[in-house]
Amino acid sequence: MKLGVPRETFPGERRVAVVPAVVAGYAKAGIEGVVERGAGASAGFPHAPYQAQGPAIATRDEGFAFDILAQG
């Protein structure tokens, strides 16, 4: 199963649906994470903390397909 964490597109919105520490729990449960490039930047979470937990970093155009969508 794949969990998608998209970047917020609403103007001025700074939240992210899933923080890196939570991604680790999903990975332990066998859920693959895909985080859209820049998804956590406005909330203070650059790519590195997400990548350290295992999810792929992708753009919407790079086949950002998932079974579950995390929304803030």
C-alpha cells in the first residue's frame, strides 16, 4: 500500500499532513510513503528528514500515484 503526502497548494497554508516522525510508523506497518517535493518545507520539514525515514520524494508529474492520500 502506498501513502501519498502532497504539498499544500492553498495560498498561505503552511501545514503538512504527515511529519517525518510519523512516516517511520507507517513504514513499520508496511505502508510505503511518497512525499511530494516541498510538501513539508513551509512547516519546517525539508526533504532530508523524510528521506531518512524511507519515503520517496516525487513531483506530481513523476507519477504521484497512491492508495491513501494524507491531507492536513
